[in-house]
Amino acid sequence: MRVEFYLSSSAFRQGPGEVAAYARAHNYGGVEWYLDLLRLPVAPSARAKLFDRMRGDGLGARFHAPAADVELGHRDPAIADTSLRYLLMYIEFVAEMAPTILTVHVGSRAIPMEMLHWERALDHLRRAAEAGRERGVTVCLENLKGGWTSDPNRLLAMAEAAGCAITFDLGHAAASPYIQEGGTLEAFHAVIRPRITNAHIYKIETPDGQHLPLEDAGCHGPTLDALLAGGHHIWVLELSAREDLEQTRRALRAYEQG
């Protein structure tokens, strides 16, 4: 089966209409809408207009929940509870596009782990996943390049305990201590494979947070093969610039045809 590419709206600074037009013009199957850069309106009529632009000409839509000001597992219960309520509101909103996927973080922006609370994180993640299931929204916990979710075994334990799926971010995994200290991407993927529902594809995230494009797919070929073998044929290219987005797609098309 041919891979279907989604682009991440994080590569754009224009409005959703322009992003959707680019996706259609360049034959992307859909867009993962990065909600740190685009907020969803509370007003139903405004939200309906926005979702109509996102759906344009049959585009698929996935969502990346806000992460800069949301921390489900914060040690401060006021922050954690507010974050959960905020995320539950977003689940209600994106359910209007169901079935769809919503990717969430625990421990984002390199927050120190001592500022987080393990049991609270699992409880809030569980409640978000349950709300999503009731509404046709698959909540996916993403692996980050540091913290709890950077270890595949702990990531799997979190997802299993919370009953959520996983977004496998290949570039975060490549930058994680697990890989840097001798593990392999294939081994990382193998641990979490049963719960993967979504995939972010690019080369690696740098220490300053830049997502680097793939020059060729050879370095990640075995992991890409494993994703395909697991039935994951939609890949979100999570780059922050259009030229990097298109370079990565060219590399992946070459891999696919080779």
C-alpha cells in the first residue's frame, strides 16, 4: 500500500485556508493541525467555518493539542486540573471532525520531571482518553526527546495504564537518551508498536528544538519498514519549514519506490 503523507501545519504561518490550499495543491492526504499556533473558536458558527476550511476537498484532519500552556501531570493540582479541563474542551471541539486523532504531551517543553506527578498524569491522561473514545477521538500520547515518554518502556506503561494510543515521533526517539546511549530506533519502535496509531516522521530534533529534514531515508529505513508492516501508512511530516517538508517527502518517496 502506498504511503499517504499528511503535513503538519507547524510548517506554516498562514491561516488554515492557505494551509489547506497548499496541502491540496501538493497532493497531501491531510493536515495535522498544530493547535499551539491555531486556537479553536468557542463560538459554534466560527468553529464550523474553520472546520469547513480544514476539510476542503476531502482533506483528512488530525490534531496536535496545545502543549505550551498545558501540563496534565503537573505537581500543582491547579495547573494540572486546569490543563485537563482545557484539553477536555478541545476534545469536545475536535469531535466535530470525528473520527480523528488528537496527540497530547506529558512533560513537554523540557519541564523538569520533579515538577510532575506520576499518578496525576496517568489519571488525567486516562480521563482524556475516555472522553475521546466516547466521541470518536483517539487520544495519542507522544514520545518526547526527554522525560518519562522518551523511554519506550515507560511510555508503553503510561499508555497501557491510561488506555490511550501512542503517536510515535521518530525524530524525538532519535534524539532520546535511549538512542543516544546505545539503543536503536527499531528497538524503540518494537516496544511501543502495539499501541501506535499515529506517526511523526523527520530525521531528528536538535537540542534547540529544530526538526531536521531527511536527506535520504536510509538511516531510518528499518523503522519505516516496521511502521508499514504494522499497518501504519499515514505519515505526518512534522517539519517547521516548507523546504524541509518537501525535502523530507522527496526522500520518503525515494525510499518508497526503492
